[in-house]
Amino acid sequence: MRRFTLTNLKDFGMGKKACEEKIIEEIHYLIEVFEEHKGKAFDTTQPMYYAVSNIICSIVYGSRFEYSDPRFRRSVDRVNEIFKLGGSGSVQLYNIFPWLGPFLKSKKRLQEKYNDNKKEIWELVTGLKKTLSPQMCRGFIDSFLVQKQTMEESGNMNSHYHNKNLVQTVSNLFTAGTDTTSTTLRWGLLLMAKYPNIQDRVQEEMSRVIGSRQPMIEDRKNLPYTDAVIHEIQRVANIVPMAVPHVTSRDITFQGYFIKKGTDVIPLLTSVLQDESEWETPHAFNPAHFLNEKGQFVKRDAFMPFSAGRRVCLGESLARMEIFLFFTSLLQRFRFSPPLGVTEDDLDLTPSTGTTLSPSPHQLCAVSRV
């Protein structure tokens, strides 16, 4: 499923020019929403979620949704809640003591949200099935349905291409593709409001290099300071501190410890992203971590927010493109600052607990620079 998914996501533009165009189109819709607030404080959560979610929707379903579409809003808001419930104390308790399941409300609510998600995905799949054209695949779902049809026509009725796998894969893509990038971007805007001098330097570099035209992916190499800031946002935000659980495929001895085949292993990404032997100031927001003495961008081996190895985040190239284009486009258009009566020092960087670490509830002012 991973191999098929990766191949098809690339076919539908992930990490390519076609995807860049989709992201830039979506940025214009998001900017409109930000502008509606006319510089007054607002919560960036929903508009950011809707914009980022539309990118994965356009790849998976073949089209974007209006932010006012009630079904789309329900789906995206549900993803937000799934991530909050998934990291809650009671659900973590259930993971350790499964027999507590019937007594935990959060676990029951989480299961309900998952089921609602799958039901809605199936309704969308059913709609796409009715207009399916094998010669003209609109998105990932069409490709999956065509592959399923091909397998069945050849007499293979027990392949991996069945309805349950389709719904589960789409659910994984939709939830992961919505929450992680939008959460990273929300951290980015919060950190810019918290550290206005860093925001100033990003905007100065962008004005000098790009001017008023739309930022493009190819600009990254000419924006070393901005690129360093984006990398440092990802390092400090540390949104998936425990990565995702993996299972050992065979017996293995690792650093003197015997780990049996079939054991759940949780790689602690925090231990790398905040390693005191790897970073000069591991617990501070410091873009200089990614710059050399000449101000040029430098890669760091300890930067691995997408995990590593063969099971590295499937959407890494998409996420990197989204984060760069959304961040630069928003910083080009707006100056982000705390609400009236709130100082930079008042902005709290304590994360909210969830499956991912998101910023605590807050509001920001997006003041137009145009």
C-alpha cells in the first residue's frame, strides 16, 4: 500500500510543479480569509486547517472544497478533534490498559470520530465511483479503484486492493496530510509574532530577493535565512515528538538490547531534535543552527522531523513544499503580531497535548503589508 500510494501521489504532482500550482492557488484563498479580519486578532486554526487540507484533497479526490462547504468543514474539524483525543491522557491510559476501554469516554468518542470519518470517506468514494473513467484518473481514489478493477478482472479477488484498505489509506492521508503541516505553520506564525526581530529579517530578505512577486519553490536556494527559520520552526515545534509506532519485522539486538519480532517500537524524535550534543542552544529558537559563518544555509544530520529510513514520512516532499510556500507567501503579505494588550513575552509556547503537539489556543493579528 505504501509503494502504491507513494507512486500515485507522485503521479498526481506531489513534490512537482503541478503541486506547486495547486498550493499557490490555495494560498490566494487563505490570504482572502486573513484579510477579512482587517488586522484584528483572530484564531488561525480553522483557516489554516482548511487551506492545508485542500491540498491533500485535490491530490486524493481530484478537487478542492470551498471553506464554507459544511461536509468539508465537518471532516476537517473532526480531524482536529481526532488528534486532540488521540493524545489525551485517558486514551494513552487505554493504550497501556486496554481493559479500561469501556469505562473511558475519550476512547469511545475517538472511535465514534474515526467511524464518522470512514463513513464520510466511503460516501465520497461512492460518488467518485459513479463517474469513474479508467483513462482519466482525477486523483488517488480513482487510481485505486482502477487497480482494484484490474485485479478482479484478472481473477485476483484476494489482493490488497479492497474497499477497507482504500478507506483506511485515504483516512491516513487525509488526517496526516491535514494536521501536521497546518500545525507546523501555526507554530511558524506564532514564533514570528513572538520574535519580531526574526520576522523582520525574514521579510527584509524576501523583499530583497523576491520583491512583490509570488514566492516559488526555486526561491528557497536564494533565501538562506528564511530557509533556516523554517527548519528551526520545525525543530522547535517538534510536532511529532514520538514519531509513530513501528513494529520490528524480525528479532534484533540493538545497542545491547534484544528486541523480539513483532514488538512495538516508538522512536523518540525529541531525543534528536533537542539533543544537547547536536545543537548549540537546543531549547531556544535559534535560526543560526542552520547557518554557517557566511550566512549560508547548512543541513544538519540531527534534523529529522519526518523521521528516517525506509518508513520515513510518506508526504515529506509535499509537506516541505507546502510549509515553504505558505510561510513565505503569508510573511510577504502580512506582519504577524500579538493582539492588542498582549506583549511578545505573553505569547505562550507551551504546546497543547495531542497526537501532535500544537500551539496552545491563541489569537494573532495579521496586518497587511501591501
